[in-house]
Amino acid sequence: MSAFRIGQGWDNHRLKEGRPLILGGVTVPCEFGLDGHSDADILLHAITDALLGSVALGDIGMHFPDTDPQWKGAASERFVQHALSLVERAGYRLVNVDSTVILERPKLKDYRASIRENVARILRLPGEDVNVKFKTSERVGPVGEGLSAEAQAVVLITRHA
Ligand SMILES: [Zn+2]
């Protein structure tokens, strides 16, 4: 078994009026939000997939099927924590996370610190080991037209000493 492994995750959800906009577990005030079966937190979903990928355990849909009523409206923090427990059970610990949220509007820079802090808390990492970047899609494609939003994440894990 390797001393290090990496995982990658990507997620997208449609935007819908009247839905909450929750990113990294933080509710961003906005007249529209992300639509989906759970709380549709694209950032935590991408991180969950990156964690599952790092230990080659498939994807979020296998572990938390959207046909299962127990996950309806679920706080995505639970998905991340479950994926993290699988990483730990496989004999690894999380080293760091880098991520990108791609959303045309609203501007998210005022929420950067609180989103980063909350993601670090969920992952039980120091803030310096978590990075969240925000980008627009330059008004091009479904994200740029305000129809959807995306998130990407990569994680590094290492064998327990
Ligand atoms: Zn999702």
C-alpha cells in the first residue's frame, strides 16, 4: 500500500429560485439556491467524492443513493463525515484539501473565511490545510448563464504512522 494517495471529485447542481444556497455547509443569502435531493451542497459533495476516490471506494451515489428517503434533505456534512471515516478505516488520514466553486453570482468572497473554516471543522483539519477557490464561468455555458453551479475538489491522504 502506498504512503500517499490522491482523490478527485466534481459535482454540479441546477440553480433554482427559492432554494437555499449552501456551500461548504454555510448558507449564503441569495434569492436562488442549489436544487437537489439533499441540501445540494456542491462543495461538500465534491469533497465527499474526492475522499471516496482516494481510497477507491466508488462515488457518492453508491454510498448515498438519492432514491433512499433517509438522505432526503440531508445535511451534506454527514456524507463528508462518512467518507472521512472510510478513509480512516482504510488506514489513512487526510493531509489537505483544495477545491474550487464555479458560480456566476452572487460574489462569494465575503464568505470565503466562513466556508473555509466550516469545511476545516467538518474535516477536522487546521484551516491552513483547506483551500476554497471561487471562480465564475465568464458568462459562458450553463454555469455562466446562471443555470447551474459546479465544484471540484482534490484531497491527499497518507498512511497512519
Ligand atoms: Zn451533489
